[in-house]
Amino acid sequence: SCKVFFAKDPLKIVRAQGQYMFDEKGEKYLDCINNVAHVGHSHPYVIKAATQQMELLNTNSRFLHDNLVEYAQRLTATLPEKLSVCYFVNSGSEANDLALRLARQYRGHQDVITLE
């Protein structure tokens, strides 16, 4: 199901910068919901990197590309040796699905507890 956040008083967000989002009246809101909170909205380094990548190739990780391997190597170099495998997915839903499948395979159980 899909629902509108703040249904009784809906927000019409028109732009964002850093950790803030702005509505059509210019009201500022701290963004604690979206996944961009790690680097902020409109981060110049992220925009530059995304633009460079989209100028070269704009696809998901279904296809082989050197950038995937290079990124995995750079990422795993920052982690303990046990964490040496990367799984690239397209969304949080795919990440959750993969984590659940890996846990079921590893533990041999099908039971899951979730919080609503």
C-alpha cells in the first residue's frame, strides 16, 4: 500500500539543500526520513560523481563494469578482512530481501521476526 505522509496536513516539498527540505512557502524542515541524510541533499561531490557516471553509463549493476570492481575493492579495504564480499543492490527493498535470503541460507531457518 502507498500512503501520503502527513495526510491531515500534507507537505509539498519543492527543493532541498544539505539536511533540509523546503516547502512551497519556503518553510524549512530537517530531513530525517530520506536516505540522503548521510551526505545531504544537493551535495556537490555527489552531484559531480553522479554526473560523471551518467555521462559515461547510466545503468544498474546487472552488467559488468570496472567501476563496480574498483568500488568494491575501495570499500572492502576499509573493512575487517571477514567483510570482504560486496553485494550491490538497487534499493533498500532489494537489500532487505537479500539479507533475509542470506540469513535463511546460513541458519537453515525460515522464521522471521519483524517490527511494525
